[in-house]
Amino acid sequence: MKKKASPFVARSSQAMSILVLSLLAGGGPAVAQNAPKAADALVGAWVVEADGAPFKQHLFVFHADHTMLQSNPPAGNRMTSDSNGIGVWRHEKGREFIGKFVEHNADHETGQFLTQLTVSYRITVNGSTFTGTAEANYKNAEGVHVRGPLPAKLRGTRITLP
């Protein structure tokens, strides 16, 4: 003899099925779907001028997962060959963000490791532009601080399609 499910179990199963189907179909609270996150203001690709850096022109890409990439030409710095910068960022409040990226510097002639550069920054986004400040610090291969803090002023312009 088959045991009959209680009315509570039957309703719970039905409710769970509706919830799962709704989530699979992209449903969910309207607020979660339509409310832009403050972090969305920063996500994207930017042309950045860093007044105070050895090479002023940079490119920054801020990803939705709160990682970022920084690039500028290795030959732009006559003292060292610089790698791309890789880092993280977070939303502070309003239109303010903080972050940090790290890059490695090598000797142009020998190709040997010279320093690890860490750049910390604070920026304020205003639509398709941002302004802010940065501070650079260098460590040698043993992790000993050897140079900095070196300040820079940042100005960014979002890269957009026509």
C-alpha cells in the first residue's frame, strides 16, 4: 500500500519546483535584476594618464569580479622593463573606489628581476571619466622596501564605442 504524502510536503515540493523553474528562466526579484550596482560605474576599459609615473600613458581594465589589469609600454620606462600590472579593486562609497596592482620590473640589458612595484590608488568616477591619486612603492627580490612612496595624479577616460 502506497503511503500518501502530507499536504505540507506536496505544497512544499510544488513551491520548490516553481522557484527552481523561475531561477532557471532568469526570474527572481525585480530589484535584483534592475538595480545597477555602484561597482558598474568602474567596470570597463580606460585610457589613463598618470602624472608622476615614468611613462604617463596607461591602459586600465576593471573587471566585474573586482580584478583589474594595467598596461603601458615596457620601453616607456628607461630605467626598467615593466610587466603588466595585475590587481584588485573595491567600491568604497558613492563614486569612490580603491585598488592596488602589482608589476615586476626587469633590467633592460640583463633581463634579471630588479623590483616589484606596488601601486595603490583611490579614484572617483564621474560618468565616463575618473580622477584620483596613486602611490608607488618598490621592493627588491628579498621583499625589502627600496623606493617610494612616489605620488601620482590619475585621470581616466572610458573607452567607448561610437
